[in-house]
Amino acid sequence: MSHWSEHYQYHLTPRGWIDGTADYGGGAADKKPIPEDTVLTRIRYEKQTHITAPIDISYSDQPVSSDTALVKELLDKFGEKR
């Protein structure tokens, strides 16, 4: 039986989506600082419970800015990161 879990951070800024930290599980990670102008952090979770099972993908948004109009404007401009 195989099992793995990873997650990736993406930061929405006025410059667009910036790749953040990637955690590959088992202690392996590619750590990156959070940009100072981040308004929203999106985390993509990927896991597989068995080698023959489909990969389960889910998302979590963590607002950084309380300016919801700016967040919406930037999402409209740069799209959803999936």
C-alpha cells in the first residue's frame, strides 16, 4: 500500500500569482518566503491513499488582506490558481 501527501502554496500579489513553499511530505520541502505584497495565499493539497487510487486535490484560501475589493480585482485580473 502506498500513501503520499503534498501541498503547495501560491501567493496572489499585484504582480500576479507567485509560487510559494512546496511541501513534498516526509520532511522534504522547498521553502520560499511569503511576498510582502501578498493579498491571498492559496494552498493546494494533493494526496493519494493507494497506488491505484485517484489523486485527491483540494484547496484552501487564506486571506492576508482585509481589502476584499482588491482581492476580487486581482482574482479577476490574474484568474484562479489551480
